[in-house]
Amino acid sequence: MTQAKVELFDQYLQIASSYFKALAHPARLAILKYLSESKTCISGDISNELPLSRTTVNQHLNELKSVGLIKGEILGVKTKYCLDKSKIAEMKSIANSFIASLDIYENQKC
């Protein structure tokens, strides 16, 4: 979908779709889960935790950084990665709200 087409939708749906897109790959979910379970910022090589090359992991980290779910701070030759607590909270709120808005009707015929 081109940027112009995205702008046809309200801001809430645009933000929700950016989060859902960021979550749409198992490697990104694994990265978020790893950072969350670590309960601290990680300055080591996250690619050691995934069955992917360092280059591929870096691409996934960049996707997560682009929507703000993680922060990366360069410390010499390493980068320290952390979850962005406020963005994670916002994403959880938007996802919960969106999913709750999807009504399922018992009498619905398809």
C-alpha cells in the first residue's frame, strides 16, 4: 500500500497498522520477547539468541526501532537495545482496543 493510500485512513488505524506490521515477523516477536524477559537493556549481540544472521537480525532491529518499540544507543563498538516502555504500553493499548472492537456475532451467517 503506498503512502498516499495509507493516508486515506484515520490516524488510529495508521498507528495500529504500523505496530501490527512491526509484529508481523517471528524474529521481531522473538527480539521483543528476549528484551522483555531479560528485564534489562542488552548490549551484547542479539543475533546469538536467534537462528538468523547478524545482518538479518539488524534489519529486524531497525524495523522495531523505526516504530519506536525499541531504543538503540551506540556505546563504542556495541549498541545497547532496550524496550521503549511508553511505546510498548501504547502498542498494547491500541492492540487491545482494536481487538476488542472486532465483534463476533453468534447469529452471523457467512
